[in-house]
Amino acid sequence: MDPQVTNSALAPPDHGTVRRRAAVARLMLRRFASLTERELAMDMVHHERLLTHPWSQPRPKVSAPVLVFTGEHDTITPPPIGRSVAEHLAARLTTIKESDHLVQIERDSELADLMAHFFTDRPLDQLPYLNPVESFTQNPTTAPVSA
């Protein structure tokens, strides 16, 4: 497998620092190289569904608090896409510093901490690994407005 395929799925190095970038690239290369034909076909169908999903269809209102996050250097689901989703869901949005698309690998401890803070209603605004939290909440009773 050509490493260029893997690198095309990662933010370019000049976008900024991404922790564990080399490790993620190796992991992706190993994963892609070991795919069977069936797994590759399934991956292609999955990605096609994601790319053609009718995001504009009306959906039921979400009554639980929602936090949308992405890596600050994510080129697959970049921050503007996350912002659009957060606006639609009346959610909060943040980006995780020094990360790309695979936040769960690049910043695993920080992601666990972020989830713990969110699910226990603790403030997010002082977490050093986050960029500022934006709030798109429309109803303060359905989601906390304090970051």
C-alpha cells in the first residue's frame, strides 16, 4: 500500500501540530494494507453513505445536551462541518488542540477527560487541550449554556 494514500487522509503537516501523527499514519497504513476485498468493499459503502447522507433532512429535536467536537486540524470532518452540525442540534462545539480526525488515538486521555467532564456536567472552558467552546443552544433548559 502506498503511504501517500494514508497521508491523503491526514491533515498536511503544514496545518499545525498533530500529536502522534506518525503513529496514526503507521496504524492507518497497516489497517489499509490488511483489508480483505470484502472489508474494502464494506468500507467503500460506508464512506459513500457518509458522503451522500441527506444532512438537510429535518430531524426530531434533541432534548439532551449535545457536545460536538472535532480535531482542530481535521480535514475529513473539519471544524466548519462540526459548527454546522452544532448549529442544527442547538449544541455546543469545540475543537481539540493538536489533533486531526482520529482524536481517539491522537489525544485519547484528553478525549476521555472531555467525555467525563461533559457527562458529569463539569465546565469545559478551562480544559487546556480545548479551543474555546461555542454555544449554539437555543433553549437553556435543554442544554447548559456555560461551557
